[in-house]
Amino acid sequence: GGGKTTVAERLAAAIDACAVVHTDDISWHHSFFDWTDLLIEHVLRPVVRGEAVDYRPDAWRERDRDGSISVPAPLQWLIVEGVGAARRELVPYLDAVLWVQSDDAIARERGIARDGGNAEAIAFWDEWMAAEEPFLEDHRPWDRADLVVNGTPPAGTEGQTIVVSTAAKR
């Protein structure tokens, strides 16, 4: 609900030869934050070698989720979208970090609504935040940000404007 996917999709639409990989797809029914090796092995290293990616995580097969994580080749840009995308272990694979900063209450409201707005969505959000908060305290990904984007822009500008500020260099 913070706006990360929206920003990633808008950037990808504006950039030629660009694809988006969502860390939520890597982590789906695996682990909220213990997925770094999967991303590196099955997505980042092949992309760095100039190879296309067609990765179907084990959890997808085990739960009969359709599709796969696909990245075409050749590719000029890969956007890795997700809370953990700027974690320390991924820094060697990153050319730039964009951090989407959002109001927690608004992000919660949007995330729960996106996920169905029911008791299950609320429980999932609370479980996610219980894992996300210590992860963020430890990794502080915003400290590596080249740009910070406001994921909760001023009222009336939603869908029209991406508000950006410069950030301290890594």
C-alpha cells in the first residue's frame, strides 16, 4: 500500500527495454524476507549475463500458482520492486536505489483495501508489518537511496505526479 508497485510500473512504462520483478513474487509462500539467494540465483545473475529469465519458484509449483517470473533479453533496465529490494546483500547488483516513503496509516489502509479489505487481509498486513519493521530497522534501505519518492502525494495529485527528492549518496 506504500506505492512501490505503482512507481515501478510507471517508471517501466516510461523506459525502453525495461522489466519489473516484484520481490513479493519471489517471496510468495516462501518467506517475507529470506529470499535474497533466490532472487540472485534465478533472476539477477541471469540478467547480468544477458539471459532471459523464466523462473517458477518452488512455492508456485507446490500451490499450483500459474505463470512464472519472466524477464526478457536483451534488457537495458531491470526494476526490482519491493521493501527488501535495497537490502545490503543486493547492493552489488544495483545501479541505483529509489525509496518510496509513505505515510504508514495511509499505506495500511491502501494495502488492506488492495488485498480484499477483509479480516484475512488485516491479519496478513499485521503479520507482514511484524516482519517488516525489524527488517527495516536492521537494513535501513533508505540510507542507500539515490532518490526518495513520496508514496503518499498531496491530495488531488494521485496518478498525476511523482514527487521526488534527492537523497544522500551511498
